[in-house]
Amino acid sequence: MLRAFALDPVGTLSIEETSSAGLLKLSTRTYWRRIWPAGLGLASYIVERFGPDGLRDRDVLDLGCGVGLVGIVCGRLGARVTFLDREAGALAAVRRNCRRNGLPPARTIGGDWNHGGHRVEPDAYDLVVGGDVVYDDLEWPAIGTALMRTLRVGGIALLADPGWIVQRKLRQAFRKSGFSVIRSRRRVAWPPWRATHVRPKDIDVYELQRREASAEALRGTNRAS
């Protein structure tokens, strides 16, 4: 089904995802069919963090993109976006959603940060974004390696989590990989398509920057620790 997501100044996005009735049928291999609170929170954070022109002509990688909401927001802000996901169905949905929202044909890579990451050109991205990709702490070293390989000097990664992980452990893990880590919090109303029975959800957004990178690169406002 199609859902509308209003994100000023991006405007209203039309995104294909599974219906609420289909949630019980989802498995770990099909979670990509749904937009989750962390993805919406990250999309909202990116709009505020960078503004209407802050990503123009930047290269962005949407890591574990699912149906592509976060990457599509970056595209609407002027970025050149590559979408990475291990599920072929997710990449097909991304291509449809990009067309639906007036973006150029989607650039996609099949795989995850362990395997698809090796098909990503090194030092190619100014920004890597990922909603709900840090839920498994066993994957953090692999994600850190992939980020260190794909980010340009001065680049940053924004990884969102709905409060499931232990913040201290994540900070330690990604500092070992060579990043400084700053946490911000974003509150979203969930589900956003309802007028009633909406509940606030707090989303943690972790900003990772290579420690040797210039402090001026991709610096923005509205940053909170």
C-alpha cells in the first residue's frame, strides 16, 4: 500500500510499504517492507540537521535502505543517493518509490555491510545513513569497518535506533573503529498516518565522524549530546 509522509521542507512523500494488517506476517527477512519509527525519526532529523540545501551535490549511501524513505529524503534535499540492501525486493521497492517521488533512477547495490560493502567504491560518500541497522551489537565491528572504508575524510554517518541498544556499548564499539560519537534525540509521533491514538516515540540518532577528519566538514547546527 501507499502511505504519505509529510516532512517540511521536503514536502509529502508517497512511499510503498506493507499494510498494518501485514505486520504479523513479517519475518527478519521481510522487515524491510515496513517503515519503522527509527527511520522516520532519522529522516526528520536529517531535514532539520541539513536544511533544504545542506546536502546538495553530496554523495550519500543509505545503508540497509528498506523501502528507501531516508535515502529519498536525502535525494529530495539534493544529494546523489546510493541504496544498499541485501534483499532484492527492497531494492525493487526503492526504484519504484524513487520514481514515485520525482527522483532520478535509483542507484542500488545488493548486499549488506559485510558483503555488499565490498562492492561500494571506497572513500566515495560524504554521508552514510541507516535507520534500525545497529540493533545487533555483534554486527557493530563490521558496520564500523564498512563505514571507515566508504566514508570520505570529513564524512559522517547517522545511525538511528529506537532506544533498544546500550548507548555506552555502542560508543565504545565505534570509538574502537576510529570514530567520535555524538548522540542526539528526535521525537516522532507514531504512527504518523493516524489522526488519533498517536504516541510519541523518542529516537536516538548517533553521529559518527572519523576522528582524523576536519572538524569543519559537514558541520551543522541543532546538534545535541
